[in-house]
Amino acid sequence: MSADGTIGWEDFMRVDLRVGRVVSAEPFPEARRPAYILHVDFGPELGVRKSSAQITAHYAPEALVGRLVVGVVNFPPKQIGPLMSECLVTGFHDADGHVRLCMPDGDVAPGTRLL
């Protein structure tokens, strides 16, 4: 990163952002803050990965199944309570501080890399 905070193209390309489809979502009662455990299918190359997501304010578990999301798939696994998180599902905080998922606006094959 440069002194002014900009990054180069190579830095950006090191972050592996992929489209995944939520195959299951369930409450995560052991989490410190309200969260769900998501199982996200990132296609045949990467398979299904687990993630903890603090998205309970705007989404019900059953409404998440089948949705496309964008996830970072090359972070190391992270222990979150009893869950080993294997990816980071991305989103944006709204005006109230609740997370809204980052999602493609059309159908994209799971595993497709963001460029």
C-alpha cells in the first residue's frame, strides 16, 4: 500500500472474491452477537464452505437459502466459538449498523471470481 492508501492491481488480485449460493442457513446461538451459520456452495473447484454471518436484522434463515452472495475464499480458517469459519461473506453496514449482503444482481455460476 502506498503512503496515500492506494493499492496496486496486484494487491487487489490477491483477494479471491467468488460468487457462492447459500445452501443452508441456521441460527448460531453460541455467537457473541446474533448470527447465522451459512453453508455456501462456491462451485466444483472450491465446494461448500461454512461462515458465520451477523445478518439477522435483515434476513431470515429460510430466505437466505438459494441466494447468491459474494465471499472471500482465501482467508485462513477462523475459529468463531464452536464454528471453524472457512470464508467471509461480504456485506455493507446500513445507516443503523446492520449488515446488508453483497449480492450479484443476476444469475452467476457459483465459483465465478470477481474481477
